[in-house]
Amino acid sequence: MELEMRVVDLLLERSLQLLLQTPSSELHLATELSGCAPTELMDPTPFLDPHSLLLTSGIGMNFSDERTWDAFVERLAEVPVSAIVFATGMAHRALPPGLIAACTKHDVPLLEVPAAVPPLQVNRFIESVMQAERLAVVNRGWTLADECARLANQDAEVVTLLATVFNVIQSPLAVYDAYGTVIAQYPALATWTTGIRTKPQVGVLSIPLPMGLNNPCRLAIREKDSESQLASLLGPVASIIALQLNRSVIVDASRQHEIKNFVIACESWEEATHLDVRRAFADIGLDARVATSVLVADMSGELASTSWQLRVALHEKFQTLRVTEFSDRLVAFAQNPRMDFDEAVERLLHIHDRQPLVVKGPTLSLFELRLSVVHALQLVQGIDRPQLAPALGLSAVVTATAGRGAKEAARKFLAPLWEHDLKRAGPLVETLRAYLDNDAQPSKTCSALFIHRNSLNYRLRKIETLLRLNLGSVEGQATCLIALRLVDLGEK
């Protein structure tokens, strides 16, 4: 939003009777005014804003040396001032020739106020026009905020609000989180650097969003010139954007305890019945008849900086969402995607290419959803990048079937190996784990255990004898793997 009052507008105002006394270019005459500075100081430059208009009567400037006038105007040109308005009739009957020469040399428009016009009239005129302009900017700001509020009430995405603002100011916008990371922007092709919060950038206006946080997000706008009134224009709409961002936190915070209880119920296969899970799911306010997707992300350490990005992306891609964070994990349950599910997942998987993040596809059954939660929580611990999880995971199935009888049978099944290791100080259990962890590949297992191939073969044959099964078969390997997983669950 640019100021509308220009130097040429003062010349066109008949009541002021201003006379242009220098051969000024159209570019300088079209300069927008940032304000009027009445002063009689010999060096007012420390108190002047760029593109302000200097209004003076030249009191105390009774010198004829052109070099003094030249130095005076040169300092003003460096500010730069938009023009010098010099009132004659008080200290000077006519414009000093040295001033005219200096203004011509430095291309600063020089306007003469005739003795018949009080200098105060010029100042009052400029202030009245600018006050009207400021009021117009405020009104436009509230009109823009009202439009954005209407969109927000229709559950519009944050990027839609930014696009609405862009249509008015025609300058790229972005929202940064507290870590200096862009979480939303418009247009999409605009480039933004990180660290806007701690490292202000030239030509970028940064407005803190009123979110009630110690470290709020910030709205960044590319400024076309440093004197634009963007801050006044965007003040009201910044509140709407903040409310829309906070919406996810407010909704999530109101259900945080219930979401955590549902996750705990999903993991507690022995303690929580299916009825308990159904009640916990109802408590988080989701519809059991609608397909539900699950997202689990590691938020430890520096990965915490992706929290707002994930939340904004989730709210952009799904109409109904429940999110919470605990134990360095972000857990989200999403329903009613706004677009194709695969397209939504693609956005979530590309927020941070090194973040352990798991997305489980939509499920209609609470039985399957419970498995999905357990699978995602287990899978995120063993990956180093985002991934769409397979529909079924062995660990989750084992957890679901791990009743007391299954765990006791697993301990009884593996007991011969423990007894052997205790008596012979032999690492048969360690060998079995390494063999299965390395996909039953002897070469990889030997490397992991730092043993010779013959030693591995001996241990595997011993394990087969004690357990009475064939480790070379899929059934034998699966039996041992499930037994180890059941024992591990029993020790937790």
C-alpha cells in the first residue's frame, strides 16, 4: 500500500500558491511524501525520515557563501528529502541564489511559499491529507481483515488467507514459525530465507502474530519501498491469520488429554478392551464411521522446529484433525481429506526429508486403527526418514496377540537357549537375534557379531537342536522372531 500524496500535488493545490523554482525531473516531482518536517535547524538531517518534505523560513541562514548552501542541500539530498519548501517574506524577501543553485545541482525540488501564504498553512494541508490517507489505510485494513475472517469461518487454509492479502498488496507473503522456518507462503514460487525472526532482512517487513505465545509466528512481507504503510494495513489481518494458526493448537489442546488416553488404550492390549478403545475414541470427538488416518512423527531435538509445519499441513489437507505431542512424539488422527489421500500424504512426507515420520493409510475399523497406532509408534523408532507405512506390521500383530499365554509359551520355547547361555556362557540368544535382525543372511550376521562363518554355522545348528526346528525355513525363522518379540513385550 503506497502513499498517494506527491510533490506535484502540492504544486497543483491552488490554496498554497507554491512555485517550483528548480528544473526538477518528473521522477522527483512524483515522489511520495512520508511527512512534513517544519524546522529552522542548520542540520535537521538526524531528525528527518526518508522522503519527508522540509519546510523552513531560513531563519538563521543569513549567509551568502554558496558553499554553505551547497553543504546544507547536499546533506538533505542524502536523506533523501522529497523537496524543500522555503517560505519567503519572513527572514528572506526572496529565495537565496545559493539555495537555488544547490537544489538545482543536487536535483532536489525547491518550492517557494509566497509571503501571502503562512508556512503553517502548508504544514496543516499536508497533515490533513495524510491523516485522511492513514484513515483510508486503516479502513482498507479492516475490510481486508473482514474478508479473511469470512474465509476463516469457512475453514479456509492459511495459504488462502495469504493469497487474499496478496491480491490487495501485490507483494509476496510468508508465515515463519518461532524457529525461523517458513510454514506457509504465497505465491508458492517465491523464495524465502530461514531465520527471519532473529535476522531481519532488508526489504522485508516482519510482523509478529498475536498468538499468546512467548515466541509467536511472524508474518513476513516483501516491501516495495521502506515507507509503505503495510504495517498499518496488515495489522488487523495479522490477527485473523494468528487465530487461524492457533485454531489447530486450540482444538488440539482441548482434546490433548483424551488423545493421549486413546493412544495409551491402543497400546494396552491386555488392560484395555475393545469397548475401552471405542469409548476413548469417542472422547476425542471423531466419527467411528469415517475412515481415519494416523501420523506419528519424532519431534526430539532440532526436529521440534517442524511442529508448526506439520500442523499447518495437516489442517490444510484434512477437514477433521486431532493432534497432540507427548514423549517427543507428534501423534495425529485425521479424517475427511480435502483432496486425494495420496496427494495429501505426498505433502506430509516432504516437510523434512530426515525426520522419522510414519503415515498410516485410512482405516474404517477400530480394530484396524488400533493396530495402525501401534504399528506407527513402533515403526517410527527404527527409521530415519518419512515413509508411508505398509498396511500390516509384524510387531503390531505380535503386540495385538500378546496375551499372557502367548508370552509364557514364548519364554518356555526360548528357555533352552537361556539355559545353555547361562551354563556354557555361550551367546546363542544374541546370535539368534543378530541372525534374524540381518534377514537371516550369514555374511551380514558374521559382520555384526565379528565371528567366522564356521562359528556361526555351529551356533545355528546348536540353536536348531535345542529348539527342535529348522532355521533355514520361513516358518522356523518366523517362529523364533515372534517368540523374541513376545518376550521383549513381556519385559517392558
